[in-house]
Amino acid sequence: MSKRFVLDITLPEWEIWVKEKGFPQYRAGQIYQWFVKGIQETARMVNIPEKIRSALSDDFIIRGLTIEQELTSAVDGTKKYIFLLHDGHRIETVLMKYKLGYSICISSQSGCRMGCAFCASAHAGFGRNLTSGEMLGQITVVSDRIGERIHSVVVMGIGEPLDNYDELIAFLRAANDEKGLHLGARHITVSTCGLVPQMLEFIYVNLQVNLSVSLHSPNDLLRQRMMPVANVYDLNTLLDACRKYVTHTGRRITFEYSLFDGVNDSVQDARDLAARLRGIHCHINLIAANEFDGSPYHKSRSEQVRLFQNTLEQAGMTVTLRREMGADIMAACGQLRRGLQEKGQP
């Protein structure tokens, strides 16, 4: 049996392991605490005897994520990390500083199968799903790196989280575990391009996690051109699922809308979007679209963005414009990994 990454091991599993090894039961909690603090070197586990540290190294993958690159924006201090996984796959993680604290955007897959036309991740190929521990590790390793606690998490980096559903749910429970990371569920946001069956299943997870849906179009024809998933689940089907989510959970849903010049940013598009979403307890998050080499899509002009936002607000919608961060370090998901792929690296 292949070794498991330490952050994929739950506290009850650590309790079983120490019992099987003949170690004192209280060691399980100590081991668990060290790893959820982002420690990837057993030598730093100062209250753990050498015999136990040696057994850990023999039985598990300790260093599951290695920081291969770290870039810091000269504009706003945003940091982007390229992680090399233990089997050679790469992912990206972005750390942003806000007034309330640090927010981190993590990946759920190495690559993405959704094929959205405007996304750099889709053009870099699919590697594999991440484990729950590899998702958790992005938070813990970065937190240890900066010496600060992470305040909030968005699962909005490389990959479609709901396409890795079981590991996503395991990650959410691990992140929320009061004996572990103890991150409040309301400080976690999961973003999806609209996998309706998983969205409906997600309703009953019973965690107060925020749900964000990437919309990017007020009509099926355009959305199908931009997002292949729309060929499977049309807007009526998707929005029905969103209404069920809001009704059952009582929580507001967020719709992400990237603005592309001359594609989906007209006043009529804004009016159509407002008409589509009217009656849903929601918030619209407008995004100054990210660009990458070879993409046919370009970000909307600032005056058109303001006009689009004003039109939505006049229609009674709650709207914010996401602050663009880390533009000088290609903080948009997938851009750096794609560059490494094109250079022939895994």
C-alpha cells in the first residue's frame, strides 16, 4: 500500500496508528496538532520522541507540498505560491492581505476538466484531483511560512471543486475541525462553474460554507460558447438549483461574473442578468477579467464596467466589483502553472 500524506490522516486515524505502534494514546493529538500547524519536518516536532518521528517518516509522506516558487506583488503585497506535490504535479495558491486579515485562494485539482474558454487552467491540461490533505496543506504551509493565521479561504484556484466532491467535503470538515485548524465555516467559500447534481448534494452537507457560482453570461447561447458545462446544465436548471440552495440553507448565494470586452458587458447584458436573477437572494460579484497569452477574451474597459455595475444596481441588485490583486505577478489561477507546462515541466 502506498504511503498517505499526513494531512489526509484524521485524528481518530492517528489514535489507531499510535495504538498499533504501541505509543501512548496522547501522542495522537500532539502529532495531529503539529501537522495542522503546517510542519513538514519531523525535527521541528520538539515534544515528540525520536522513535515516533522515525516511525512517522517510515509510514507516511511528511512533505506533501514543496514551495517551488513564491512571487510577491510590488503593487499590493499579494503572494503567489507554486507548490510541487510529492508526485511531481503542480498547483497554485494565492495569498491576499485585507483589513480583516489574510485570505487564501486554494486549488482543488492539478489542472481542470471543465474547459472554460477564458481560463488559463483549462489550457494547461488536467493532472489529477487533490486529496483533502493537499487542499488543507496549502493553508497550513502558507500560514507557517508567513507566521500568521489565515482568516478566510476560497476554493477558487485551479480546478473545479465540485468535480472533486468527496475530497472537497473531507477538506471542509478538516478545516472546520475544532481540534484541528478550527476555521469557521462562514469564512470558507466554495466556487463552482455549475455542476448541478453536486450543488444539490452540497445543500445537505450541513456546513455553513458560502457557495459561489460562476455565471459569466445572462443567456444560454453565450454561456455555452464560453463554458462547456452549460451544454449539460442550462441556465434554468442551474438557477433552479441555486433557488433550492437558498431556500433550504437560508444563505445568500454569490454569482461571479467576469466582464469581457464586447462579449458579455453591454447594458442589455446587465439588464438580462438582473431579470434572470431577480427573486434569488444573491450577491453579484463583478470581476475585471484576467487575460493570458493566446486568449481571445480581453477585460472590459473601466467605463464599461462602471456602466454595467450601475445598470445592475438600478435594477435593484446587490453588486460589488472585485478588487483586482496581484496583477503584476499573474495571480489569476492557472497562469504560472500553464507557463511551466509550456516549458515542458510536469
